[in-house]
Amino acid sequence: MPLTNTLTLEALSSRMDAWANETSKRGRLVRAFRKNLGDSPDLQAARLALLIEYAAQPA
């Protein structure tokens, strides 16, 4: 399922798996997204938008 012109759900998921153990901002973002910190749909939507933006950027 394409999320953007170049990013699929599977690609996002695999990148999030790779980032989950990083100490970087995107690693913290993945962990916060997965734990649903704050229990807020608005926060989760914002986190997902940032993760998609990170994943869509060329390496």
C-alpha cells in the first residue's frame, strides 16, 4: 500500500524496525509511537507524519 509516491507501508515498517534501537530523534519517535505515549490520537498522527517524512527522505 503506497503512502507516498515512493514509500510503501512495508518500507515504512522495516525502516521503523531499524530505527527503533537508535538513540536518535527518529528512534525516540518510533518508540513513542509504538508505546502510544500520551494516549492521544493527535500526537500519534503527528508522530506518524514525521516518521513518514523521515522515511521518504533519500538515504
